[in-house]
Amino acid sequence: MKPLEEINEYLTQAKIFFLSTVQEDRPKCRPIAFHLLQNDHLYFGIGDFKEVYRQMQQNPKVELCAVSGQGFLRYYGIAVFEQDDTIANQVLAALPQMQKLYNDQTGYHLAIFHLEQATAEFRNQLQIEKSYAFD
């Protein structure tokens, strides 16, 4: 299994994971659940009308943390937002419940991002069990 496939599978098992950003001098953390492995990238989505999006525009260094079983995953790097809506449109077509929020009537847009210069650490309570670095 490729490293991104392993990360994607772990996130699927965890179901909900947490995205951490920085606002000024304070950390901010929130649960998210959407992820998509496609075209050798692991994609995530957030609303571009939300505070988290503005935080990521100011400081794109983020960390995702997921817990499954006795271990946890840290996946961190620099968030890079997609410049076109191809993936966002695919996601919305596949997930009708998200279409209720992200549509022309609400004016809300789903911003898709992936991590670059990233590191994934599969950890237990005491140490890193496995680590991957991505350019």
C-alpha cells in the first residue's frame, strides 16, 4: 500500500479528524470529515466563507490529527488550494447533503486543498511507529 493510501485508509477508519490552524498567536482546531484520495493527492475541503479558510490564507501551515484504535496520526504541511473547481464539483455531485450548503443560492463555495512539504506520523502514546515525508 502506498503511503497516501495508508493515510487515507486511516482517516476513513477514524471517521472524524481534526484540522489545526493558527489565528494570530493562538492555535485553532476543528473537526472535519471530508477527504478524497485522487490523482496522487489527498484532498480536503472547507468552506471559503469560514474563518478557517482565512486563517489558512494567512498561514498555510496546518496539521490534521486523527485517532483510531490505540494510536493516532499526525499529518502536517503546507495547505495548497486548488485553482479550479473540478474536484469540488465532483465532491458536490457525489454528496447531495453538501449541496444544501454549497450552492449558488447560498453563495458558499467548497475550497479544496491538499498538503505539500508534508509529513505523516503514525504514532502510539510513546513514539512514532512510522513516518512518511512528501515534497
